[in-house]
Amino acid sequence: MEYRLKKNADFNRVFKAGKRSFSHTLTLLYVKGEPQVKVGFTVTKKHGGAVQRNRIKRVFRAAFREVLPFIKGGYYIVFMPRVGVEHTFRETVKNMRYVLKKEGIIEK
């Protein structure tokens, strides 16, 4: 995946200087970045064991691939799921579109 945030410094930049937006099932943190869009996902141990956390990350990555073509400009984006909420694919896509549209990152 060419669009992944990998470096700890990039995550720290988003957490320190980024803006936040919320939906029912996730939190969006973003900051203007390079011309290319880069995204990361953070899932804490409050969500359960490694199996549950990896499942949530898989759902979030698949949902992000659905909204990626609509993102304009270059952003560093981090998604954090809410604890105690069921994270299904369709609901995650819907909430990603909602927060990205709310912040003007996508048009649709």
C-alpha cells in the first residue's frame, strides 16, 4: 500500500498538530501533508486482544480503499475506532465518508 503512514514521526505529527473530527464509531485526525495521501490506523488494547484489533484494522483499511478515490489534496490521516462499538464494513465506510466530508477532505 503506497498510502500508509509508517514512520513514528509522521504519526506524532498528526497527533500533535492535527485537527480532530468525530463520528459515532470513529475519530479522524488529519493534517495537510505531501501531495500524496497517507493514512494510518490506531487501535488500542481497550478493543481486545490482537485478533480483535487486527480485525478492526482490516475493516478500516478496506473501508478506506472505498473512499480513497474521492479524497482531494495531500493529507496525513489517522483513524481511531471508538471502544465498545461494533465495527462493520458498511458502517465504517459510511462514517469515514461522513467525517471526511464534514472536514472538506472529500466532496461526495
